[in-house]
Amino acid sequence: MLANLGSGGVGEGQLAQKLAEARQEPEHPLARKRTDLPLSSPTSGIKVLGVGDLLTRMGRCCGPIPGDEIVGFVTRSRGVTVHKRICPSVLHEDEPERFVPVEWGQAKELF
């Protein structure tokens, strides 16, 4: 192959194309994207008690999942952040009046 490339028998474009084809791995049947799963936002299923529909997100610090005891914290710019009750961010918060009760609603996503 190198001799053909050096003598001009094979062009750089042909070589690049063959190398690109060789790098492509065949798709594994289990690696395909699942299209039969329900699509929902990562915070679906959270109910903020006493308030209408609010923007909610999961706290990255503790990563609550359904079944955990949770509490909401009203942020200044991002709605309500949901934390585990035992999260260090909750335990060391200086403004406890910003906590709101939240609960898990109907599960709409897979974990």
C-alpha cells in the first residue's frame, strides 16, 4: 500500500476514504438508540406543594431519585431545586424560609 501511495498508484483521497471506511465499526444491535421509551424532562413527576406548575430541577450535589425523602429549595433564578432531606446543602442552608415541601408524583421516567 505504501509503495502504491509513493508511486502515485493510489491517491491521498482514496487512502483517506479507505481509512475512514476501516475505522467505522459495525453497529452493535444493543447499541441502537431506544425509541420505545417515553420521553420526559429530567424533573417530571415532582409536585411542589401549594404552588402551581414551577420549573424544577434535581440537585447535582445529592442526586435524588424516586423513593428518597426530598425537599425543595426556591432559587433566585432557576425555580425550585430538589434535594434529598439529608443533603449537606440542605443541612447547612442559611435561609430556611426558602425551603418548600415537595413530593414525588407519578413516575414518568426510567432510572
